[in-house]
Amino acid sequence: MAMNLNPNKNVPETEGLKSSEQILLQLGEEESYLHMVMRRFLKHKLAVAGLIVFGLIILIAALAPVISPHDPNKIFGEFEAAPSATHILGTDPVGRDVMSRLIYGAQVSIAVGIGAVAIYVALGIVLGLVAGYFGKWVDMLIMRLTDIFMSFPYFMVILVLVSIIGPSLFNITFVIGLLGWPAIARLVRGSVLSIKEMDYVKAGVALGYSTPKILFQHILPNALAPILVNATFGVASAIIMEASLSFLGMGVRPPAASWGNMLTQAESITVLSSQPWLWIPPGLMILLAVLSINFIGDGLRDAIESQNAK
Amino acid sequence: MLQYIFRRILIAIPVLFGVTILNFFIINLAPGNPVDMMVNPSATPEQLAMQKHALGLDQPVWSQYLHWLVQLFHGNLGFSYSTREPVTQILASHIGPTVLLMGVSLIVGYLIAIPLGIVCARKQNSWIDYLVTGFSFFGISVPHFFLGLGVIYVFASKLLLFPTGSMNTLGGDGSLMDTINHLVLPVAVLATGIAGNMVRYVRSSMLDVLGKDYLRTAKAKGLSQFIITNKHALRNSLIPIITVIGIDIPMLIGGAIVTEQVFQWPGLGLLTIQSITSRDYSTLMAINLLAAVTVLVANLLTDILYAVADPRIRYD
């Protein structure tokens, strides 16, 4: 994920001699900065552990059709069977294999977590850049809009919106993505305000570069670090959000398997007290996924902040 | 200061209008029609049209909005689409339990987090620091419904120490002890998350302050460690703590939806879910509005508290 910081993709292909020199200079600095952040990150043991665990969960999601012992939606003869050799984690009240559903559930969490955050980071970056760079009434308008969006209790609005447009994997990703941008927009705007007075941005303006080019190629790369940290924690909270919505029956709905909706069954006191294999494994998977991402985010923040302090 | 507060309130007014517009349009652009949900299926199209007319649902959205806004200024939030009761009455009967639950949870969470955060900062990198940091990561990462089901499993279903849900024993005397008994588990769940979040801010804020010169001075002139930590350092590390409290306060209204569902706690969260199921849009709008107003008020209070806690902050 840290590779997103790679400045290479921001190097324009055709440039005048002077500016390409400038960029090369900048590139050298950026790479050593990136290197330093990586080194500091790798020293953070919990963050590395988090990275490994999250990597494994992504691998499970990607390889689900290969490693899953059964079809997650296939109904077997035995309902609520206790764990056995054929069904490692038993079967659910409908007679589906819990282990297979657990494996496929990883796909949902990863898809919503990364999909939703990608949407709102993109929205937040554009709105933040525009607000910070143009200032005046544009800034005023976007920031008031940010205030309005931030005044709503996030989870409640997501719950209501999803229930209105209909619960589905796509819709919850879309709704979380649509409402998550204000924090990113504020962050980017703040960075832009401090960066836009820098000499290299003024040089870009003097050289007659187009505004989008200055925004995306000159300002954005220098504001990426805090966005990355915020987005990492965002993935964790989007995963909790999906799980909570699915748990409430307002997210991914059965027969599709999600870790959240697997826990819905435990609202029945019989399942809760006498069939713990039905609800403890998916709960632990959510906890593990969220914990590992929070460790990654913590490590990234430490690496970036202690770097900036120097 | 007064002038600053006044200006902040003036800025909050257009935001509040924006909130009402967004709130109204999100809910009213919904394809499902509440009338279809509440009239019995054998009703004729004429009866349906009459119902819609009676509720004003045949009007264009903007005119419905204006009507709603005018009623709002009269303190009238409309009538529930499903039970026909006034929405204000429904809200009034559900707000108490939620504020009780969240209020107690916030207080318990802070009472755990603030001392622990101070200890962690004083003994950085000790076993207790690692233990508390581990706990705080668990607190911010565990989904409320999983922790809720977990504590019900252990403490209610296996150990039989506490009831599994609701606010009072059915047919019981509704005494204070009974309510407290029902509060323990949901508060434990919510306070874990609140404390886990807060402890990190207290710790880092205290660490920041403990390295300052004036604390070395305080130590050099022979003040006791207790006074240094709890008077000099804590006071100066309050700003980030107030910020977190300001962010937490809106949870009093909208923070316990999932927990209320797990414990069947009869508050606003459970009401939200019921209103969603019955497409009771007038109630949903009122809950959303109430929650949004709480956020705006909390933001305002936070800014004022900054100035009270830190006289160096001046507004002009």
C-alpha cells in the first residue's frame, strides 16, 4: 500500500529541460523519504504483523474458490451440525458449511473495505484540492457542505440510506463511499493551503502549467502521507460498518455469506448459548481483520509523523 | 468571547438549514411509499389516493419540505406514518433510555481511560503501557455486536449473572437496582470502545506535555509527583481530550444503534431500526434531525470549552 506514494507515476513524459531537472531533484528527495518511512514502518513489529495478517486475509478472499472445502451456498442434509471432519466448523441452521461461508465472507469484507474507501478518498481529494486551491466562495461552499455532511451521525445516515435504496453489497459500498469524504476533503484542503504558497508550486504557475496539472502532479503527491494514514483506518471502519449493517439485515443478505450476517443467527439465544461455532469464528475474523488494519495504520502514522518531526 | 460564540451560532444556522434539506430529500426521494405499507392490501386506488392526500404525499417534494419546515418551527414534527402518534411523543419516550445508556457508558469509559492514559504516559514502555495499549486496540477494533453477543454468552447465558437484554424485568417492579442490573452489560460493551479510543489520546497528550520545560521546573522546585502529574500536566493536556469528548457527545443520540439492537434496549437506536422496517419516514427524519442538532451543539460547546480550559486560546 505504501507503494501508492511512488512518485514515478507523477513524472510527466515530455518536459522542458529545466523542469525535468527540477523533477529529478524532487524525485530523489521523495524516494529517500519513502525509503525512510518504509524503514520506520518495518521497525514497528505490530504493524508488520498486521500487514502479514491482512495479507493472508486478502489471499483467503482471492483464493476462496480454491481453498473452500464446499460450495458456500450448498445445503447439506444436517442442520446445525457440530464441527466434524467433513464440516470443520459445523453447519448453519439452513445446513450450509460454516467454514466455506467464513472463507467467502472474506471477499465481502475486503471488497467493501477497499471499494468504499477508494470511492471516498477520490471524492475527498478532488473536493479538498478544489476548495484549498481556489479559496474564496468555492472554498466556503465546499467547507459548509463538509460541515453539513459531518453533522449527520455517520452510521445512522448510512443505515437509513441503505434501507431506502435497498441493501446489497454494491449499495453499501456506494453509500459508505458517498458519505465518507468530508474528513479527507478537510485534510487535503489543509495540506493544499500550506503547500500552495511553496516556491515550487509558484514556479509551476509561472511556467504556465494548467491548473489540474498543478493540483494533481505538484500539490497532491506532497499531501499523500496523511491521506494514506486516514484511508487505512478508513478501511478498518468500513469493514466494521459492513459487518454491522449485515448483522442488522441491512447489508449483504443471505444466501450470500458475510461475516456480519453470519452473526445474525446468534441473536437467537439457543444458537448463542449452544452453538458457538456458528458465531464465534466470523466474529473473530472481523476482529482480526479490523485489528490488523488498525495496527498497519498506527505503524504508518508513527513512521510518517516521526519523519516529519525531524 | 461572547462575540465569538454569537458568530459561531450564526455560522451554524445555514449548516442547520442544509442539514434539514439533505435530511428531508434523502428520505423523501425514497421509492417505497409509506402509504403502501400501512393501508391494508385490499384498499382501492381511490382510498390510497385519499390517504396520500391526507398525509400531503401527493404534493411535490419541495412543497412537502416547506410544509415540514414550517411545522418544525412550530415544534411539530408530524405524526408517525405507522402508529399515528405525534413524533415528538415517540421521541420523548425513547430518548431517555438512550441518553441514560450512553451517558453512563461515556462516564464509565472516561473514568477508566483518563487514569489509565496518565499511568501509561508516566510509565512509557512498561508492561502496563503495553497492556493498556493492547486493550485500547481491542476496544477500537471489536465490533459492538460481537462483543455484545460475547458478554451475553458468558455473563448472561453461562454465568447467569445479568439479564440478556431490555431495560427492566418484564412485570418487575422497575426499581433502580433492576435498571442498573440491565445496564451493566451494554455499558460494558460501549465503554470498552469509548475507553479504548480515549486512552490513546490521553496517553499521547500527556506524553507531549510531560516533556515540557515547565514540568522540569515544577519537579526541580520540589513539587510532589502527584501534583505535577494531576495538576500541572493534566490541565495542560486537556485540549485533545476535550476534542475527543466533543466528538463523542453526539453518540448520546446516535451511538448505540447496534448495541441497542443486541440488548433490545428500548431507545432511539431500536426506534430507528423499527422505523426503517415500517418505513416510518416522519419518525426517521426527526431522529436524524435530532442527532444532527446534537452534533452542531457539541461542536459549539467544544470550541467554547477550549477557551475555558486554555486561556492562551483567544478568539477575536
